[in-house]
Amino acid sequence: MEEFVINEKTGYLVNFSSQEIANKIIMLMQNNKLRDEMGKFGRKWTEGKWTWGKSIGVLEEILINLVRH
């Protein structure tokens, strides 16, 4: 998940503990400013990292490597 979430910037990386997950959800529910900041940062990061052009480039590289092997 590390490639999809920047811990404490775009979301939270948590263990599979229901208590830890619940605590993070409650914290976000109670903090509008934090939610807004994470949302804005997440959108900006996603738009910069996961564009269609970049995704096509990655797919093209994978397909070329498959054909070569």
C-alpha cells in the first residue's frame, strides 16, 4: 500500500487492527482541517503521479518486456 498512500499525508498506513483503524477514522471525523488538507494533498499527489500518460508508459514497458521474454 505504500505506493498508494503517503502515511499521514494522503492517508494512514495502519496494521490490521480494528481498534487502530477505528481510531484513525474517529480522528478524521473530528478534524475537518486535517481531512481537507489530506484530501487536497492526496488529489495533488495523485494527479502528479497517476496520469493516463504515465500509466500508459508503464503498461507499454510491461508489454514490451513480456514480448522480449
